[in-house]
Amino acid sequence: MSFGENLRLIRKERRITQEQLAEMLDVSRQAISKWESESGYPETEKLILLSQKLNVSIDYLVKEQSNIGNIEGQDRTVIYAPSEKITIASFDKNHIVACQAVKSSKVFGNGKAPAYVLLGVEGVTFWGEHNVILGWYKTADEIQKEITEINEAMKRGENQYELKYFTKVEYKGLFGQPRVVD
């Protein structure tokens, strides 16, 4: 997807009108319309402000969706549901999360901890995102396959997805750190 499509998609996910977004950025509604139709682009300062107001990375706004999935070398990948939320049961089946987005993050720890975590974003409030742990993964390949399949399910308009590549963990230690179960 292009910048304009990404902008329109995330604006609609946030249930923000063009007029509301224009007011947030101190631009005209016509400017937002031009950006979404790709007959114009925001200045750098407005792009940064747009990223902050919509709570998305600049990468998400300007890159094509297919380029956003690479985990190697990145600490975080975010894939947004195109319109409706997608429901995903957590790895332990203790939570069923209606996700508007999923994102991955590298986990730093000893060799017994999983290397990546997949988070479901239930919503964004005034205080930020509400995230739920969906699954733990040993390798970048495993979480990348999961994210790719979730993204494909979203594109097909599916409203449910079952995790396939997660690593089984148990929580150990004083603070309940996840440990890979062999």
C-alpha cells in the first residue's frame, strides 16, 4: 500500500474524519484529501506530527505494507488490521484478543528466554496502546511466518486467526519471566 492508502486506513481505524485530522495538524481538510489521494505530500514536520497524532511509525505511513514485515534488524514490526479487528487467542488460550494491530518485539534475556514476543493491540487510548501478549517465539523466522499469515488472513477479510508457530513457555522466577519449555 502507498502513503495515501496507509494514511486513509489508519485514519479510518482510529475513527478520525479528515476534518478532525486536519484540525489536529493545523492544515486544511483539502490537504488531508490531497495526501490520501496522493496528489500531494506533507512537509517533514507535518509527517512527524502525523506519526505522533496517529500513534504509528513514519515507516508505517510511507512504506508499502509488504516492506513492513521484516523483523531481522528491527526491534518492532506492526501490522494493522485493514478495517475490522481480527480475533486471536493467546498461546495459552487464557486471552482472546480483538486486535486492531499486532506487533513483534525482540526480547532481551538469557538463553532460556524466548527471543521474540508477539503482542496484540486491543486499542489505543489517551494513555497509549493496550497490548496483550499473544505468543512467544524462539526465532525471527517463526515470528515472521506468524506475522505473514496473520497479515494474509487480514487481507482475506478473516475475523479470526489461530497462532501456529509460537514456542511453549512456562513462567519462572520472582517476576515470572518466560522460559522456553523443552
